[in-house]
Amino acid sequence: MQRRINPREAKRMMQRMGMNMDAVEDVKQVVIKTQSKEIVIEEPEVAILQVQGQKIYQVAGGKVTERAPVAEQKSQTVSEEDARLVADQTGKSLEEAKKALEECQGNLAKAILLLQS
């Protein structure tokens, strides 16, 4: 049978081993960015564990969602060449072609189909 350790005792033992743990209050969101996606954790519990001069961040709980990186979402600018191609294929104006491309996130085929329908 295992003996339960109360939190105060656990904290003392950690301090004797050179470890220190503190909670971070009022955390609303944690974002982890990778090359291909962003992992967003809403309302998590965050603790900082200091061991021999290094900080370890522990993130627990919360609602997890994944999304495309924000920089990638904002850089969806339509090139003149793409707009010209869509305009030529559909017989529409350059402005209409640009709007369709923005709506379709730069997908040429979708923009052409959108304007033709």
C-alpha cells in the first residue's frame, strides 16, 4: 500500500532536491507554433518547474484546437498573373477575378468555377 504525500511535504522534498515549482495564474491561452500548424490551448493550467537553473513549463487541461499558422493565413495575397489567368478564362474583369481568388484562398480552379456559375 502506497502512502500519500501531502502537498506541503512534496514541496519540501522538491526544494531539498533543488527543484522549485510555481503556478502561473490567469493563463487564457497557450499557442505552440510549428512549421505546418499552430496548436492552441484555451484556459490551461500552467506551472513552471525550475530544476538546476532550467525552467520547464507544464501545460495541462484546456480545450485544444489546431489551425494553420497565422502568417500563412495573412500572406494569401493574389498575384497579378493568377488574377489575369482567371479573368481570361472566365471573361470577367481583373477586379472580379481578384475577389474570387481571395474568396477561394488562391485556388485557381475554384475561383474559375465560382465566376462561371
